[in-house]
Amino acid sequence: MNRLVVHVDTAATWRGGQNQVLLSAQGMAARGVRTEIACRAGGELESRARAAGLAVRPVSFRGDLWPPGILALARRLRQEPDGVLLLHDPHAVSVGLVAARLGRRAPLVAVRRVDFPLRGLLSRAKYAACGRVIVVSRAIGSLMEAAGLGSDRLHLVYEGVPDRKPLPGGREALAELGVPAGVPVVGNVAALTGHKDHATLLEAMALLHAQLPEARLVIAGDGELRGALEARARALDLGGRVVFAGFRRDLDRLLPAFSVFCLSSELEGLGTSLLDAMAFGLPVVATAAGGIPEAVEDGVSGRLVAPRDPRALAGALAEVVGDERLRVAWGAAGRRRYLERFTSDRMVEETLRVIGEAA
């Protein structure tokens, strides 16, 4: 492909979606595709993309219709007659649509990663105006179809993560967090926001404590609910059994040291931290929310329970934590499923196919 692919992401923070932008751009550049990332100036994505040697265009993004962001993107399209916009978040879709009309009517490909229903005519109309819409799970595709988008416009491309070896020092990382050696560790990697539902996970840990008092929970991630969740852990008398590890840059060291990975989301498009756990061969306990059942096979690579059910979640955690053979079998099955469906190489190839059709 000789066309320039401009990845547009407006987020101010670093989460799984921004990592997917970076992985997509890196994979395309490695394949000889001209690639550029238009992202929020001064943000984490800008610094990581520059460190990766990618072409970066810092833009002043602020909400849906922030004029400086629109004009900057429109100018770039006028400079690049063969540009294609890959719009990675809802605000990016709005900005891209207006910029394409002001600059040049470039092919537009939107990516929908969240399983929140589309609200209002404007939200539906902006996705309908894109040539193609990539959905990262069938669950999201069903929501988009329910909002009136035709199935011919929607393309399923599962998110992916790179296959790599665990970094050494996982035990040491746990020790630095105050986790005693040899205890079972339930790990979670997620932003501390409402739809990730850490409150149910804390309730489940309180129930699990009665059966496995030595078990620990390590939560890697940060967000606006951290203070409230820390207070809830204290109220549940979990004490040092729950560690809020904050934002981590060493997940390839920390995550493989967990005994089991747990995702307690109430809503989840797919969950890239879940894919990381599968890549490292970790057994999974998760809720059957959104696209999670498309990644985790219940009873094969993990256990799925209903969202917002702490008793069921605690029972599933007790099942896997207490059975080493089950952990090994489920972890191996999860890694096989990851290799079949959720590698970043496969994601990049399928995304390029969709862009080629749109262009």
C-alpha cells in the first residue's frame, strides 16, 4: 500500500486503546506502509510513538469539534493527496469527518472498541458516514447493527498484542509491592473506572479470604475511582491483602508472576490486558461481559461468571487458585487461543485489508 495511513487518536490518557494505536502503527510501518500518528500534543501516546521511531503529528485535540484539531488535520489532508484516516476513538471520528470535508475527502475508517450503545442521531450518523467501521468484537458489532449500521459496513478485526517472552524479575516485582513469597496472587490490569467494576472484585476477594486467607490481589492501573476503591478495601477489612500498584510500565515483568488473571468488568469491548494474560499463558477468571466470551472459553481457558456477582466471582477464583493442574491446563489453552486469534500481527494484516477496501 502506497497511501499514507494517518492514525487519529484524541485521548489524553494512556489505556489499552492507545496501546492498540501504537501497535497498529508500528506493525504497518514495519510492513513498509507510510504511517503517521496524529495524537494529543504532550500526551503519553506522543512520547511513546516518538520513542518507537514513528512519525508523529501532535495536535490540539479537545472534545468532538475543537477547531484547532480539525484545522490541523484538514491541513494535513490537503498536503497528502493519498491519505487515509484511521479514526481510533469517538472524538476522532467527529474530527476526521469535518476535517475530511474541509481538507480533502479522504477515505475514512473508524474503529469502535467500546461496547457502550450509540446514543443519539449524531453518534449514529457519524459512524454511518465512514466508509468502513472496524469493530473489535462481535458484541460491539451487534450493538452497531442495532443502532442502524448495515452489516456490510462493519468489519470484525479482533484487537491483538505482540507475542513476547515474560521479562525476568516478576517475583521481585511482587516483593517490592509487599506480596509475600509463595502466596497465590490474583492479578488485575485495568483503569480504575466504573465500567471495570473493581468494587465487585473487592467484594469477591473479601469472600475468597474466608477460604484462602493467604491470597493477595494486585490491581495495576489508575483512575478517578482509586480513592474510593482504596476506602472500600479498608471497609472490607482486606488490609494488606489488596495492593493498588498504580500505573505500571513493567507489566511484562509483573503480569506473568500472577497466579490467575481476573477481569471483573461490567462492560468490556474485548479487553487487551486479558489478551496479554493469555499470551503469557495465565488462566483467566472474568465476567461474561461484552466481547470477553469471544476470547475466554469457559471451562477451557478460564471461568466466566455473570457481571456484578461477587459470590460467583469468588467461587471461580477459589476453583482455579486451589488447583494447580487446572491453572496449567487453562493457561496453555488460553495461549493457544491467543496464537490462533489475538496476535498483533494478525490484527495489523486484517486492518490493512479493511483500509485497502475503503481506499
